[in-house]
Amino acid sequence: MDEVKQLVTDIKNKNLKPIYFLMGEEAYYIDKISDFIESSVLSEEERGFNQMVLYGRDVTIDDIVGQAKRFPMMAEYQVVIVKEAQDLSRHIEKLAAYAKNPQPSTVLVINYKYKKIDKRKGLYKALKPDCVVYESKKLYDNQVPDWIRRVLSPKNYTISPKAAHMLVEFLGTDLSKINNELEKLQIILAEGTQISPDHIEENIGISKDYNNFELRKAIGERNVLKAHKIVNYFGENPKDNPMVVTVSLLFSYFSQLLHFHGLKDKSPRSVASALKVNPYFVNDYITAARNFPMRKVSAVVSTLREFDVKGKGVGSNAVPQGDLLKELLVRILS
């Protein structure tokens, strides 16, 4: 995020580079940087003659280079933006010749989503000295709640830890999807609001009581009744609660419990740092560790591996996922 802020500051200050090669698994920042260049480098009057948006599926590298070599008309710069440039991946190395000697009055933006170029090859080496090569990396699950808080803070909104985790659980690590939902909430909720699980449930449709986060908590507390209620709900709504996701999240949770048992320093700050969780949730892990000794945690991890295979249809003889989840829960809590 700091790298993005610096890029935006440089662009605002007209410290422009001839090529911005934006690549990587996370599309959110690629779009943000590209959109900022598109809206800010040229004035509205200059854009008509000096700004061109191309799409990778419709052009060749030669087309891009030909456009980039043009001179601007009655402006200091022209801007050429190539969206979906990953469609040119088989030929992208041909851009190296232009990158070695780019037109100084052109700002060429390459949006190369979900892929990255080989840093050992000629294009990367040609770009690196005088151009921007930005790699947008996918965040890990445990990093996204902090990202949500950082995005909301400048807009004068906060979010409870549980609400942030609900969003991550439901939407995964796709920052664009999460941002879209946050923007909807900001339209509905007054500035200064703390976004709560109730807001998430009412406006996005994610149940605050029947989700994987609450299932993990119920299991950790050995709250058998609540855990069975959640699993029954999952069985009745399998499309919204796929078993493969539940098993994956439980596996991650019990792996963290194994790590917890191995910690010498079990102070809340140390646990939060070691497990990479919000300090708000540390007591949940302490409770779960009391209820699940290390030997039991190891057995549960083994059971989860078994049910991960069954959930994918191997050796389960087409057993409904709801029934598999009920059997898994019995095995975990036995």
C-alpha cells in the first residue's frame, strides 16, 4: 500500500515515467493506479486528442508501439493505456525493444493482470532502470481485515473485527469485491459509523450467526448445540456454504491451535503476533487450546485431511455434503 501511495504522489507531482507496467495476482491496485493515471495526467481538454485506451485482445504489440511513438497534440504528454494486456502474454517480450528507448512524451500504462513477467528476461531488464514495474501481490486471508480498516479509516468509518472477518470469509481475498461492498455500505451508513455484523447481515446478506467464523468459535468453545445448528444450516444451504471452504478454514484454525500449543510465550501480544490474528480474537484461541489438547488437535488435523478428500467426492459414495459435515463435527467434538 505504501508503494501505491508513493506512485500516486509522484503522478500528482507530474514526476511521470514513460512506462507503467502493472502486473500481478491482485487486480485491485492495478485498476486503481491505471484509473488514477487516466483521470489525472491530462486535462479534460487534452484527453480528446492525447489519451487512448486499448485492449489486449484487440491489438498487437506493434499496434501499441505505433501508438506510443506518436507525438502529443497541443499537450506535454499523451497517455496510452492497454487494459487486459495479459491477453498478449505470448508476445509481451516484443515490448522490450520499445522499453529500451521509450518516447519521453508518452505515458504508456500496461495492465497485466493475474500474471507477471519473467524477471530474467529482456522486457523486465529493459523496464527496470527508468520505468515503473509494479507487482500487485495477493494478500493472505489474515492480512485482509487490516486492509479493510486502512481503506475505511480515511473515509471516517471503522469496522468491528467480527464484521471484517465476515467479509473476508464470504468474499475471500478479492479486494475489488470487498471494496465494492464497502462502498455500498458507505452509501447507506452515515459517516463516522462503525460497521457491525448486523450491518453486514442486513445489507450484504451474510448471516452473522451461521457462518464459518461462528462455527470455529463454537467448536473452540465445545458449544455442541450451536455448532450443530450451524452445520445443519450449512447442510440446508450448500451453495452458499460449500464444504470445501468450511474444511479449509477449519484446517487453518486447527493448524493455528497446533502452533499455539508450541508457543513458549502465551501472552496475548505474543500469541497475536505468532498466529497473525487480531488481538481481539486471542482469547478464543486460549479457550480452544484448553478444550483441545495438542494430541487431540493433531487428531483433528488428520480427520480434516480425510474429510477434505471426501468432500471432493473421493470415497464418499455421493454422500450429501451436509451429512459429511455432521459426521465431521461428531468426529471433531468426540
